[in-house]
Amino acid sequence: MKVSFFDCPRTTTPRCHNGNWRPIPTTILVLALFVSALFAQTQTPPVDVQASSVSSDSPASGAPLTITLQDALQRAKANEPQFRSAVTALRLAGEDRVQARAALLPNAIYNNSFLYTQGVGRVPAACASPGATCAPVRYIANNAVHEYISQGDVHQAVSLTGFADYSRSSAMLAEARAKAEVATRGLVVTVTQAYYGLIVAQRKYASAQRAASEAQRFLSVSQKLENGGEVAHADVLKASIQSQQQDRALQEAQLDMERTRLDLAVLLFPDFNQDFAVVDDLQAPEPLPSFSDVEVLAKKNNPELRAALAALEAARHEVTAAWGGLLPALTMDYFYGIDADQFAVKDRAGVRNLGYSAVASLQIPIFSWGADRSKLKQAELRRDQSRVELSFAQRQLLAHLRQFYNEAEIARSEMQSLASSAEMATDSLRLTTLRYQAGESTVLEVVDAQNTLTLARNAYDDGQARFRVAVANLQTLTGTF
């Protein structure tokens, strides 16, 4: 159904215009102002998760760049592709909301057209006489032989689908913001693992160096004792085997240290810089909050739960938008400008060509071969799936919260035991070596004490890194505490 209102059309007499043009119809003006006031919002700046600027990759002095954990996190935010993908998705969602809001507001465009129709040339005198019946044009396709259109158009569309799309875009923006937070916390875990993995690898390399030196020193001791006739040659052979094993372990530790350095360099630097040093801040572990406090933080600050809630909200608005395809939609246009057979403000007779018209259209859907019903069914299916995913996210949150907290708690409780074992293994090796030199212990006891010390040191280093990573995993659910 289409209704048009034309004021002072081109063919009217000069009395209609009288050199003036009428104002915009009151109904259309009020409706346009109402819609503008309702939806015109100050454009919110796009949500940015830009990494803060970092210092130059190479100091002016030429010394290796020293990086802390916080420096590593800032650099990874600028270079890690999955995190940048989440930030890009967040920005795209922000622009989608801007576009959905713009679709609800009046739009203005300016049209310029020239419509040409073939005429008969100069009009014969007989046709110009009063009462003549001949036609002045050969082919009638437009309102005149030459028709000029130069007018502005203010267009407004009102439909349930448009309102629902705007609400859906807002929900999707909230979902994208939550997913960006998930990506941020996941990046913290990734960087923490790589950062402390390098620190532990460096510590293990230092332990392997000490173990190789101790094995070489013990080999020298056994050779001296053999030369003095105090031990058998079998002790020297065993000491030689132990020294070779420690040398191989040293090579493996160096290879692992280089590998972990490369893994961290890929995360931090766009130009693959390997000339950097990390700060070893693995100290005594900080205390953990109680589980009840952690549970409260998880309920308030869990981004995965917020993302699932936002996804359900977006699915609900999608159902509303699908219903809009089954309901009438209203469009309104207001035109002002020239639509005449002369491109001029006034024609040859002095009549103003400037005028306006308004068109209101009400589109009522009747039959679409079931396409609109099918879209509604699809939207309802997505909404039901979002409900299932939200329920699963809630259960998964409770399970992961208990799992991550228990792991962090156990890792922290084992730290004192691991440190004590490393100290006792050091004393055991020292005493066993002295007893061997005094002839009171065997070479097997010395070798076992050396291996035990290496294992104890490595276990202590792994335990410290394990606690830091466990806390990072826990904070993916709770945020920083």
C-alpha cells in the first residue's frame, strides 16, 4: 500500500506557488524529529585493546634487552596473532553497531537525473494554435520531453527488524568484548608459560653445568684413588660413564634452553629478535585467597560466562528480527528540489520550479514461499543452542574453578618440600663424596647422590614455574586477585 502527497506539482499554475514554497508537512517533521531524538546517540569511541608502546628492541649500548614478565605481556599483545584477531573482531562488532544504529536514523541523499524523451523537433504552427489535436512529442516515457531532477531525499525506515538488529548488534558487541577479555587472559597464560619455561630451562642448564663439573671432579678423585691403590678400576669406569652422561645431559639442557628462547621470541618480537634476557623473579610463592573469595570473583569477572550470556541475548534479538519479516514495515521519503522540464529555479514564465513531495509506503508481507517462516525457525534453533551453551559454560566454570584452584593450592604446598629436598640432596652429595674419599661408601652411592641432586634441583625449579602457571590459569576465570 503506497500513499503519495504532492504539493504544488510542476504542472500547476502560478497561483499555487505564488513565488513561495510550502514547509514540510507537520506529521512527517514531527516523526522524523522523534526518531532522531530516540536513537541519535553520541558515537562511542571504538573499544581498543591496543598494547601500550614498548621500548626499542635493542638498547643503544648494544647490551641484550632485559625483559620482565609485564614487558613480555605488553609485547605479546602487539604481536600475537590470535589476540590481535580477537581485538579486530571487537572493533568489527563496534562498527556493526554503528551501522545498525544508522539504519534506524533518517538518511539524506541528493539525486541528480536528466530524463530524455525523443520529440518531433520544432512544433508546427498548426499544433500551436488553439484547439489543435496533434501531439508535440513522438514517444512519451517521462513527464516531459526533457525532464531535470535535482532534489534532496530524506529517507526514514521503521520496522521491527531494524530495532531488533540494533539490539542484536549491541549484544554482539558485548559478546565480542567478553571474548577479547578471554583472549587477553589466555595470552597471559601463554606468555607466562613461555616466560617461566625459559627461566626454568636456564636454571636446568646451570644445574646441568654444575652436575657435569661435579661428575668430572669425581672422575678425577676416583682416578687418584685408583693410582693410590685405594679403589678398583671399576670405580673409575663408573665415574667415567657418569661424566659422559652428565655431558650429554648438559647438551640436552642447552638445546632445551635455546628452544624455549625461540618460543618466547616468536611471541614477543615482530623481527624475531633473540638477543634478550629475562628477569628471574621466581621467588617464594604469594598466598592464595580462600576458595570462597575466588568463587565470588569468578561469578563476577568470568568473561566466558559473559560471552555466553551475550550470545544468548543476541540470539533472542535475532528471533525478534525474524518476526519483523512477518510484520508490516513503514518507509517515508521527503523530496525537495527541482523536477521540471528546465534546469532552473524558475521557468520561462517566471514560475518557481522548486517544490517538495512526500511519500509514505507500508509494505505488508503476504506470501514468500515459507522463506520468512524458515528464517524464524533458524533463529529459534540458534537461540535454543545458545541456551545449551550457556548452561554448559556455567557447569564448566564450576568444574574449572575447582580444578585450577586445587592445582594452584597443591603446587604452593609442595614448594617447601621441594626446597627442602634440594637442600638435603646437596648435603647428601657432599657427605657421600667425603665418605667415598674416606673409603666408607661405594661409587654407586656417589653416582646416585649426584643424580638425586640434579633431579631435586630440577623438580624445585619446575615446582616454582608450575605454581605461577597455575595461578595464571586460575586468573583466567577470576581476573587478577
